[in-house]
Amino acid sequence: MIEYYVYKASSFAGDIDDLFVVITWIIGVCFLLTLGAFIYFMIRFRRKEGVKAEYITGEKHKEKKWTHYPHYAIIALDVVIIAVNIIVWVHIKQTLPPKDNLVRVIGQQWSWSFIDSGPDGVLDTADDIATVNDLHVKVGETYHFELQARDVIHNFSVPVFRLRQDALPGRTIKGWFKPTMTGSFDIQCAEMCGYGHGIMGGAITVHTEESYNETIAQIKNGTYESHYQKRMGTKTPLPSDTSQIEVEGSFARLLASVF
Amino acid sequence: MSEAAAAIHTEDHAEHHEELSFLYKYILPVDHKMIAMQYMFTGLIMAVIGGYFAYVFRMQLAYPGESVPFFGIVGPGEYNMMVTNHGTIMIFWVAMPVLIAAFGNFLIPLMCGCDDMVFPRLNRLSYQIFLVSALVLILSFFVKGGGFGGAWTAYPPLSSVPEFSLTDWGASLWVLAVALEFVSFLLGGINFVTTAMNARAPGMKMLDIPIAVWFIVIAVILFMASVGPLIAGAVMLFMDQRIGTTFFLPSGGGDPLLWEHLFWFFGHPEVYVVLLPTMGIVADIITVFSRKKLFGYRTVLYTAFATGGLSFVVWAHHQFVAGIDPRMANVFVVTTVLISIPIAEMLFSYIATLYGGSIEYTTPMLWALSFLFAFLIGGVTGIYLGASALDVYFHDSYFVLAHFHYTFFPITIIGMFAAITFWFPKMFGRMMNETLGKIHFWGTFIPFNCIFLPLFFLGLAGQHRRIYNYDHFPDLATEELQDIRVFATASLVIMLIFQVIFLYNFFYSMFKGEKAPDNPWKANTLEWTVPSPPPHGNFKTLPTVYRGAYEYSVPGREMDYWPQNMPPDES
């Protein structure tokens, strides 16, 4: 469902989308059944002349089972949700797959700095490539990031990767992602960071091998034009091709694309 | 309180039933009903301020950069300040004073059958501190640099270092106001628990207490048990701001994560602190208007205990991606998802109460039922956010915001309207207009859904919170998403316009409404056995209680209700 609204551009984005769908089915069914009973009771037991309400204490087992059995079902479904969630969580946050590249991400009021470790794969060496508000990565390679904040708490957020991670001053937080789709996408700061929080964005560009090398060459020889600046003012179309759905009005079209 | 002291207290009281001067009746009252009114009107005034802020920043989101009617151009600083203070006001200065303080004060002595709170002067002090806290908060909007804009969670170092927040005194006054508000509720809370536990009418056993009173008492206990760490945190934050300590500053050996733990250790139980009073109010309303005994009184009560207990061990679900050890998140996922069990059981019991009933759709009943509906949506969407892996995507997105408002709007606003429309006859001795009440209900409930349902979809699209203008994020600046923002804002404006009907109905009925009988809804609880409005001292003779609060439609009785104080041999 999420993929209708935002591209799926990292290796674990699909896992998160699937988890969303699993939970939607589980709670969707529970929700509709509960709502159905609720609405049925509201209609069935509205006041009628001469019909007196029943006296039900809800303390006897025979009566209590009507709330207890659904409630046992919920316990069982909770276990399913917890189990599926932990599998996904362990994959995304608790394990670090072997890295191809390393990049340091630094948040400060109100911009992002990126330091790519360059060909040697080690940070703080001469071949590091530093950019501001622009992160360039290669498709299909696993990146480790070291997340830092200079002043206040920020949050490194890349919706197309389904990735959000707080950057805390005084700490280095490690994580990873593996881009699977080329293109330029938003980077956000998703934690209130003060006056300029609303402009603290950036662009992540996922390159093929050739275009990556080309961009790095441009950065080195000074002819580079910021992708973040170039993207500004453009409007990215939504991922799903909603033009096929014949519903008037874009809001309706968007909702229709969900179902 | 010893018995001797109690005796002196009642004696003292008996002598003071003569007419009080204006000053002592309205400005410095000790009467619990008048203090409840003070809390309620202060809360309503604060709700108007909080609603105005919501109007301004929603207009900015729908029409970025354009001049907002009744405000003007919204700058980023003003936007942040309004977002922050909308949250702070609605939780601490609307939900808590109206649901807990106003209705707790009004209902606990009346429902428990005593003449006043056990500590009336403490009660008065509690309101006075609350009033000061509200004034300090309002003052903070007007100091140099403007009001605090670092979100209602006030994460340091943003909140603790003036160079980062750019609101030097705004941030300090905000912390001070919140701390004062907590002091006020600690004083009030002691009073509520003592009164409900020690000053009940003879014969009222623990399981005869109306759920509304029970839930306010549990809420207050949760509040008092959880607020300690946050008061300590607030003092540390204030010292960081004003005298340069570094409790939350890494450069001085502190840790910003410490504040997050202190804040959310309080912040999550706080959700249940405001939820439970509304749940209790709703229990009383649905039983009255479906003429049914509450389904599983004990079950409902025990689920509240379970919810309260669990709420202390779920706080880190606000911090899944905040830099805590990822292994710890798994523990909090389990506790968080488990909290769905008692809450679901409670909702099931409420819905089961309707079974076999004779439901009359009065305005308070519509509010109570719409609360169940809206809270059901708020509850199930909470499961998504309790799952840590989804939180990796939804953290600080509009999905969180929509979920949050689907819990807090029903709790605060719907709960408040349910309670006001239900107890209005008892408070002011007059009936509210039913037709206007129903117009106001539909005019609030439909737009409410139109505001917040679309925001779930914005959250799915990855829209993050507290951004004054999405033009800087090309993926979010699409026309489709902007249409949703405009739709939500338009719904908000419609909803706000309908509140005028409520205000008219409220004030017109207060002075010109039809005179209310003692027991207009034919309810069982003790507050309906006294005149409307109840005189100073409440009961002519203190009542004796013979049964629980929910004996409706008992077989073999002509009357379909059975007041708690009616002796068993009468009918």
C-alpha cells in the first residue's frame, strides 16, 4: 500500500511495506468485525415503545465468553504481529550486512553534510568526498552510515528507503541501506530542530556506476551542480500511474489508488 | 485524616452554609463545584487559544506563504511556536483541567455522596497554581524571541540552549509553566484520591463506586506515580537553560537521551491519564441511555488497572529510532502490543453493554458512541506504530500525527462535549437545547474525520511533521498531496465554525434554558438525587448507599432505574 505513495528504492523497503500489509489485514479484519457488531447493536437495540432493556451483568461465564473469546483471538494475533515485526526489525536495525561503502552523515542546523569514504573505504583520509545536502550513492551496493549531529537532535530520513534514524549530538549511530532503484529523492530531517526545521532537506541520488563516476569527476573538477538545488521547485509525480483510474479530482484519485 | 478531624471538618462546614460574599463565592471559593467551574472555564478559554493556533498553522499548510485571515503572514518561528503550544495547551491546559480537574472536582464528591472534597483549601490552592501556570504560558508567547518552538516534547539540546532554539525566555517560561501545572495537579490529585477512598457515603463499597469516579482516581494515581521523573527532568532542563548546567548537553558530559526517557516515562502514562476519565464518563453515559447494567463491571475495572500498570513499561516505543539499543526495542514492542489486550477487552465490554439495551440517541449518547468509534480507529492504528519496524518509516510522520489525533481528539474534545452535555443540567440547573446539540455534534464529528483520515495517507506518502512549507521537499510538493492538505484545512475551518453553535447553546441554555429536574436522565448515581444545581454542601442529609451504580432495567421492578440511595424496600 505504501508503494502507491512513495517509491520503493531500498532492499528493505519491501519488507516494511509487507509488514504494513500484514498488520493491515490482521487489524483490518478485527476492526471491521468490532465495528460491525457495534453498528448492528446501535441499530438493533434502539429504543422502541414498550420494549424494556435486558438485565445482563456480564459477570457470568456464559455472558463473559462473548468478550473473552474475541479477546483470546486478539492475544493470538498480537503474537503474530510481534513475531513478524521482530523478524523485520532484526534485519533492518539489529544486523549490519557486510559493507561496500561507508558514508558519514552529519546533521546541523539546518543542513546535511555527507562525507563519503571514497575508494579506500576509510573515513578521514585524503580521498574522502564531502558534499552538502547532496548524497550520491551507487545502486545495488550496501552502504554503512555513521550518523552524527553537531548541535541538536536531527533525524536522517529517506522515505523512499523507508529509513528514519535520529542523529544525537555526542554519539555516532551506525546503520545501513542498500539502494535498489536509480533516481533523485528527498532527504528530510524528521525531528524538530528549530527555526529552520522546515527547510532542512537534501537530495539523495542513486546512480549507476557510470553516472556515479561522472558526478564524482564533476565534484572534483568543480563543474558540479547541486542536485538538491536542481530538484528545488520541481514536482515529482507520484509513483503509481493513477492516470489510468477514471475518477474525477486528484484527491479522489489518490484515495482510489489505494484500493 | 483522623475521625476527629473529620468531625471538626463537618461541624465547621455546617456553620458555613450562609450566603457567601461574591469574592469567596466566585473568586476564592472552596466549594468543589465552583472550583470545577473555574477549571472548566479556564480550560475552555485555553481550548479556544489552542484551536486558534491549529487554525493558523493548518491555513499556512494549505496556502503556504499567504496571509492567514485573523493572523497575517506566518513565519517559520511563529509556525513552530504555534505547533508546539497547540500540543502543550491541548494536553496540559485543556484535557487535564477539563476532564480530570473540572469533572473530577464536580463528580467525585457528588457521586461519592459527601459534602465537599476532603481538603477544600488545598483544592483552591491547586486551581490558583493552575491559573498562574496558564498565565505564565500565555506570557511566554510575548517575550523577546517569541514563544517556545521546539515541539511539545521539548527535546534538548534544542530546548536547553538558547542559541539553538532562538527563544531564550520563551523556552524557560514554557518549562516553568509546565512544571507549575504539574504541581497544581499533584495537589489536586492527592485530594481526589483521598476523597474517593475515605469520604464515601456509608454503604458505598469499592465495587459500588461509579466507573467515572474509579477511572479518574486511577488516572490521578498514574499521573502522580509517573510525573516525578519529569518534574526532576524539568528542573534539570530549567537549570541547563538558566544557569548553564549540562545535564542534557553532551559537550558537558550530559546526554539528550536522558530527557527522552524522563519525558516519555511520564508521557506515555499521560495518554492513559487523560484516556481513563473519558472512558469512565462514557461508561456512565452509555449505561444511562441504553438502560443497561455495565457489562462486566469488574472486568472493566481490572482492565483499567492492567492498562495503567502496562503503561509504565511501554515508554520507549516513542524512541525506537532515537538511538537506543535496537535490542531494547524488541522488549518494548512486546509490552506495547500487549496493551491492546486490556484496551480491547474494555472496548468489547462497552460494546457488549449496548446488547439488549433500549438505546436513546440523545446528544450526550451520540458523543459517547462517537468516542467509541473514533477511539477504535485510534487504537487499531496504534498497532502499526507499536511495531518497531514500521516505526522506522512512520517515525515523526503524519501517520503518527493522525493516529495521535484519533486518540486525543476523542478523548479531549469528544469526551469534554459528552461530559458537558450530560452533566449540564446538574451544573447549571437548566437543560441544553437538543436540536442545537445534535447539529453541533454532526458538525463536529463529520469534519473531524475529514481532517484526520486523509492525514493517514499523507503519512503513508512519507510526509514528516512540523514543516511550515513543503515546497522544500519536491517529493511532497505534489498537487495531489497539496489537495489533501487543503481538504483537511477546509474541514478544520468548518469544524471550528460549528463550535459557535455549541457556545451559543451553552451560554443561552445556562441563562434561558428550560429548567432541569433533579434527575432528567433517570440515572442511578448520587449526583442526580440532589437539586439541580446542587446547593453548597450538596446533600441535605448525607445519603446511604444500597447498591452499585448500574442497576438499570432490573427484572421485576416497575421503574427501569434504581438509584443507589433508594432503600431496598421502597420502589
